[in-house]
Amino acid sequence: MNENFDRAPGAGRTRGAPADPALAVNAREGDAKASVLNQREPLRQPRSVPPFPESSINATAGLPGGDSRTLGSPLQSVSPSYTSVPRGSNDVDSVVRTSTLSASAPEFVPFGMGPYEELGYYDDNESYSESYYSESSLADTVTDFLAHLSSSPGSFESDVEEITSMLNSWVTTEDLLKELVELIFAQSTAIPNFSYTGARLCNYLSHHLAFSPQSGNFRRLLLQRCQTEYEQRNVAIRGSPEAQKKFHSFVLFLGELYLNLEIKSGKEAPNRADILLSALKDLLESLLSHPVDANLICAVKLLKLTGSILDDAWKKSGKPHMEELVHRIETVLLDATCSRDVRQMLLKLVELRSSDWGRVSFAAAASNATPDNDPNYFMNEPTFYTEDGTPFTAADPEYAEKYQELLERQDYFHDAYGENGNEEYDIEDEMDPEIEE
């Protein structure tokens, strides 16, 4: 018993058959069951297997007890991957040796694309700008510049000289000059907020654009383009909402053009274009002749923009055109069925004209300025609001008393807490004599 005992699992199974035949039969049945239970799917071999020396392979072939069968199967499954490792490296080496690629080969350019050209260095800024702008058309360049001015109107003074010098070198024919006028006119009438900047640009180009053909310079072509739009006024004011909106933008641009376009003659002071003065009068009469809300709002905007200048010019020439326009506005207030908001706008406009368009005839001193002789009397006074949100201004009777009370309260808090409101009194602590000792 002790001789055949071995602690290793399965040890002694082949040392000798058991003496009892029944035990041998049971043992064979148990081995058969164990072999059936131990059957499982073989493990997946790793992608890369370290090479085995041939001596170890040959040695395993002669192992006793059928071990060669059990060890030979994994080796057989491993051998293909083992042989594929050097084959892959050999394939890479063969591809490198037989490759026709070259580092000095010409650059590949996809179909439909031109080769890359590195921009040269320009010592002169003018030559660089000419080479840059020559790649694009006049319309693209002017449109980009106008879009830049529309988004950054404060850069007009610093950028207008550069674009003018470029246009002087570009606009050399009458067709290009007409195209330039049309581009600026379209942009100035399409965007209402650009009408002021567009009028300033037109004034600058009218004095600094060098090209002047026999048919007319930049200013003449611009006025001819405005004349074309002006002649369609009676149709536009009764047209579709889109046509009315376009016409109203033109009217406001013409008002800005009248204020900014200067005509110089010799050494005399520059004057405004009188032809625009009469055109604005006709446009106002056309707008008031068809008193719908959109036309009336446009007339109010135009008079707020140019009313004081038009009034002075007509008074200087002795023409009562402004009085006639105000009379027509009063007639519209009585007869026309306009909305309440538009009616309020017309009333405010008549009131503004009665106060000389908000201008002060003389410099009123602080001692004699009153709400009657100074329309800006309450302009610089602060506005307060009550608890229910009602505005409380200097025009209210109790404003002076309440405002003085507020100022006294602020002076009190200023003395008590300092300038920033967080300083406290500097109180010297008086210590009792007993504590001091």
C-alpha cells in the first residue's frame, strides 16, 4: 500500500493493473468518464510565438507513454505562425528592395487643382496691393470694402485713403466708373444704417477720384443715378411693400447725401447741392400725398434728419416751403386715418419745428435759463422713478424739493461714511484711568 502511494495526481496509473478485475473495470470506466469530461475547446494560440529549437521538437517526438501525441498537437498548430513571422519581414524587405518610389519624385497634384505657388516677397506695399487686387474683380473688392465699413464705420478715416488710391489705379474706363457708382448706390440704399457712411464715401470720392471722362465725373454719374430713382417716386409710393421699403431707403440716403456732399468752387467755401434741395421737397410732397403709415414714417425721419437745414435754406431764399409742408402735415392729422403711433410722431414733429428744431437761439445763462426759452433745460437733470415705476423728472412740481432732500441725504452719508461709503468714524477710545494704570 505504501509502495504504490504517490501524492502526485494520476501517479501510478500505469505502474500496474489492480489485482481485482472488478476494480480494473471500474478504473477503466472512471478513466473514460474523466476523458469525456475533460474534453474542451482548445485554447487560441497567440499571434506571435517564440521560436522553439529543433532539438526540443525532436526530443518531444520520443517521449514515452503517449506524451508525444499530446505535445505534438500544440507544436503542429504553432508551427504555421512561427514560420509566418520571418515570411512577413521578408515580404517587407522585398517590397522595399523592389519599390520604385523616390524622394525626388514630382509633387502629386489632384485632378482639377493647380500646383501650389508660394507667394513672393514684395518690398513695395503698392506692388503687393496691385498683385493682390488684380486677382479679384472690382465688384468683389468694392463689396468687401463696403461690408467692412458697414461693420466698422469708425475705420472710415483710416481706410478711405487706401481704397481711393487702389480705385485710382483700377478705374480707368467709363464702364468701370459706372460700375463703381452702382455698387456704392446699391449698398447705400439696401442697408439703412449705411446711408450716412455711404454719403461720406461719395463725397470723398467726388473730390479724390482722379478719373473723369467726358460723360461726367463720379459726382455727376452719382446724381444721374439718383435722378433715375427720383423719377419713379410716384409709382414707388403706391407700389408693393418691398418697393416702398426700397424707395424709403433711397429717400433717406438722398437726405444724407444732401448733408454730406460738398461742392467746391475755387477758393470759396463749399456749398451743398441745390439740386438735391429741390428734389427733397418733391419727395416730401409725394410721401404726404399718399398718407399711409410707411410713407408718413419716412417723411418724419427725413424731416428730423434734414428739417433744420432745409428750413434755413428755404428761409434764406425766401421760399415758404417748410410752412407748406407743416400745413400738409396738419391736414393729414385731421383727415388721414393713420395709426395712433404715427399720429403721435407727426404731432411731435410739428412741436419740434415750433421750437426751431430743438435749437437755442442764444446761449442762455444759468440765471435766466427757463423751461420756456431753453428746450434743453431739463436735459441734464437726472430722472428718478417712484415705487410704482412712474418717471419723476425735473418737470414735476415737487421735483426740486425731493431732489434737494436727496442731495442732503447723500451729503449726510458722505460725511458719515466717507467717499466710498465704507469708512467709519475715527472715534478715539477713551480708556478709564484704572485701565490705563
